[in-house]
Amino acid sequence: MKIAVIDDERPARKELIHQILSVLPDSLIKEAGSGAAALELLEDQSFDLLFLDINLNDMEGTTLASAAKCMLPEAQIVFATAYSQYAVKAFELGVSNYILKPFDPERVRLVLEKCSRDLERSQKEKIQSEDRPPSFPVNRMPICVNRTITLLDINQIVYIETCLRSCIIHTVSKDYTENQLLGEYEKRLVPYGFCRIHKSYLVNLNYIAEMFPWAGNSMAVKMQGFEQNILPVGREKVKHLRHLIGI
């Protein structure tokens, strides 16, 4: 485990390092005697665990903790302080734990064991997440038509419109009708560049061919390959659509 001990009092640093090594003898430990030195250290190296003194000469430990969480978001942080009231602040900042000065060996051991367990669990979850296959093929959307599952290439979908209690999916080559709500397609497709322009239409922004004024001071669009169809844009959607296509 890579550990940084940050304290402006050298005897306190040495004592804490001694106690850490008595519990985790294989640890790689670096130290810093000020907030500025700590920031330089954190910029150059990554750490699994940080022990931060609350009262540094040049910086508040809480300020350094906030910076450290941005620089090393996966690192565990433990406050080292002579004042128990800082425990509340530690938990408000999402700091893993705290130890009081003078350091109690048993307390240091318990904190190190907890941080080791938390770090191990976090690493396992990260590995499992990376190894977990996607629930469906990337850039493809499954639809059910006549009891048959078809995987549509999302990039080939031009727009989707409601039709009675179903939806018609217009692609560059074929239309499909599925018994599904438009809102469900919206949830799935917005991250892929789709926009709900109207209560009845969800369009692929990449296929918008024209945008022009329409009835009632609103707007409408035409889609590539479907220029004969005019799709109205809801008044409340116009500003958002303009923003998305950059006009």
C-alpha cells in the first residue's frame, strides 16, 4: 500500500510512520511537512491512503483534503488531529476516518485495517465492473417485431414517431413498428444524439436536413431521406433543439 503522511511536526510524522510500519511493514510511505509540499507530492505520485494533519502551518487540513479528493479520488483519507470535534468535519468531507494525537497504536491498527478492507473492496468492484459485459451490443438496440428480436444499428435510425399505441421506427432502409412508448426510446437513445422535438417525435440530430418556421411561431424539421414529411417542433422544445444543433 502506498501511504502519504502529511504533518508539519516532524516527531509526529515519524511516530505515525513507525506505527504504520508495525502494522503494514511492506507499505511504501512518503511524507510531507506542509500543505504546499503535500500538493507537490500528490501531483507527482499516486497514493492509496493519506494521513492529513488538520492544522498545517500553511494550509488547513480540510482544504488539503478537498484538493486531495479531486487529485486522487480513489485514495482513502484519514485526519490526524488533537481535537475530537474534527471528527464531524471528517465525515462531512467524506474522509475515511480520523485518529487523535497522541497516536494510540491500537486505534492506528484499526484504522489501517478498515482502510485496507475498503481499498480491497473498491479494487474488486472496479475489476468486476471492467470485466462485466454490456447488457446489449454497443450502438445497437433490440426491438421486438412479430415475436422476433431485431437488433437495429442506432446510427441507422432516422426518427421515431408515435402511431396509436405503438411507435414507428424509421431507419435509412426500412420501417419497423413496435408496441412501445416513445418515452422508453427517448431514455435509451438521448445519449446517442437523439432529441425529443415533440410529444410524437424523437429524431436523430445527425439526420436533420432542414429547420424552418412553422405554424404558430413555432418551428419544424425535415429529415434526410424523408423530406416529404414535415415534423413539427414543440414550442417548448425549440430553444433546446437550437442549442443542440448549434444555431
